[in-house]
Amino acid sequence: MDETMENTTAANEQQETADNSQNTADTTPEKAEKTFTQKELDEIVKKRLDRAKKDMPSKNELDEFRKWKDGQKTAEQKAAEELAAERSAKEAAEREKNALELKMSCISKGVKPENASDVAALAEKYVDDNTDIDKAIEKVLEKYPSFCGKSKVSAITTGAKIGASPDVTAGRSSFIDIARQNQVKRK
């Protein structure tokens, strides 16, 4: 009885796999890719944009809405907005004034005008409870003397003397002549 049952299950499994393969063959027809021309794509995009714009208000409607919304504000709200705008303008002017004063301080210490903003930015990093801005500028200039146009290295020498004696130049020319003669001999 076990053998018959096993044969029946095996036969059922074979039948199911055969049915599944027929079903998949029937349901998966070859899909042909559809191609569009540029004109068709442009039309599709235009239709989609028109649908999206349909729900959006026009520029005039937005302006009218903003005016209406401003009209609904109380006098206190309008005054608070004006005060906030004035405060932000004042703070911006103070920041600009402080930056200009800092740059002028840098220039007064000998910094080239084109380097003043760089020195100011570096000096601000050195400012703390124990170091004021003038000391910070001095620290920056000690570390980077090139901002002032001065550098720690006064000159780089190559070993050649400026204004060498004629004997030295004569020695050079004789060396060149000897090298040329050796090249001629080799050929």
C-alpha cells in the first residue's frame, strides 16, 4: 500500500509540473517593447504637466492670496515682523562693521591689504578669554610673516657669487671649450 501511495504522489507531482509549465507558457506571451518617437514623448510629458498645473494656482492667484493673508494680520503681528526685519538688518550691519574694523586693525599692524581678510579669519581662531584680537593678530603674523611682506628667510643663495671676477668666467668658458673638444674627439 505504501508503494501505491508513493507512485500516486509521484504521478501527481509530475502532472502538476506539466500543468504549471503549460500555464506559464500560456500566460507569458512574448512582450514586444513599445518604442516612442520624440514627438509622442513630448505629447505625453505635456499632458502630464497640464494635469499637474490644473491643480496649481496661477501667479495672480498667489499674489492675491498673499495680499489677503497680509490683510488678516493684526497690527501687533505686522509690528513684530517689522521689528524682526530691523533687528536682522542691524545685526548684519554690526557684523560688517566689526569685520571692517578687524581688517583695518590688521592693516595698521603691517598686513598687506590683500591679506587682511585671511589674517582676520586666522586671528579670530586665536581669540579666547586670555587673548584679545590684537594679540591674536600678532600671533598670526609671528607664525605667517609672509602676510606682511616680510619673511624669515631673507634670501636663498645658490653658491654663485654675484659680480664674479673675470677669472671665474674665463674658467667656465675654458671648461666648455674642453667639453666640446672631447665631444669632437669621440666622434
